[in-house]
Amino acid sequence: MINMLKRVDIVVNHEDCWTSHMPFTAYTINLEVYPHKNYLRSRILVDSMDKAVPNLMRSHKSVVKVIKIDRFKGGTYVDFLNTYKGSVAGVLYDKEVLILGNVIKDKEEKWSFVTSSKNIREILKELGSLGKIVHAEIANFNPIFYPNLTEWEKRVLTLAQTYGYLDYPRRASADELAELLGISKVTFLYHLRNAQRKIIDFYIQNSLS
């Protein structure tokens, strides 16, 4: 039986986007799309406190508005609006794929997503019209191999890992990370513990099966 669901890992050099000018590694922790307004809201963590980051974000033509910037123990948190049309995220949302993650590294966009095998050629064609596809890898996707985390659980876990909350000793507090996400400490810990429990349960079930 042919597996109709595929995981696609792709690297795109997108010259008309702010990502092609980002000299530091950045992790997308949340995306909200507003196609009818032609923008999407992104929240990213940049792996640098360099003062060039705010200027870079504010000056690029693909960035509509910078909502908030916070420097935070080795990194920078940026909440901003950027154009929907002509963005990789816009193409992926239009195609209704399941986005697994996005990292900007070496001035290139690295995306992981799940889609039907019949959609891959069209998606790659559209992405290729936006920029140069540096690398693309396609594999069968089986949901049983992934813990079922909610969007908030993934967001909180990504932030906790990136900012060293899971390190010993901790490099950030729950209060600080909750403030960055605009939620209470109790809510932050609730989502984090749920994510940790699901991952542990998933590991135990699969290691014993």
C-alpha cells in the first residue's frame, strides 16, 4: 500500500525575504496568518543579542511592522508582521499543509511539513518560483512516530529549550518565558508539563512495543 502522506524537509534561499539577510540562526515559535490582509504574524527567537537585529527587521521591505522586540539572555525575541503574498509560509498555508517547524539558518529558510504525495510537485514548483530550492527531502510520514502535541505545547517547549529553561542550572525562569509568550506562569507550566508528559508516555509506549 502506497503511503499517501509525506514529510517534506526543504531548504529555500528566498532573496526577496528578510530571511536572506538574517546573519543569525532564528527559530519560528508561532505563525498566525491573515491572507485577506496580506500579512502574517510571526514570533521568532534569534540566537543573538546583536543590536543589528532590530534594525534588520525594521528596514526590510518584506516586514510590515515590528510589534515587539526583547533581548533575553543570549537571544532576541521578535514579534512582527510580514507580507503573506510571496512568502514561503503563505504558499504552505494556501496548500493547507501541516507545518512541523521552521528555522532560518545561514540566510536560508528550512521548513518541515506534511502533505499528500499528490500535492508535492505543485508545492515545490510554487516554492521554486519564490527562490532557489537548495535541498528537498521527501519521506513517508507515519503519525504514530510523533507525539501529539498541541500548538501551545510545541510553542512552550521550543521556547523552554531555546532559552535554557530545561538546562541545569536554568538559564531562564518560567516567569520570563511566560511574559515573552504573553501568558501567565501557571499557563506556561501547564503546557510545558503536558508536553513533557506526552513525550515521556510516547517514548515509553514505543520503546516497549
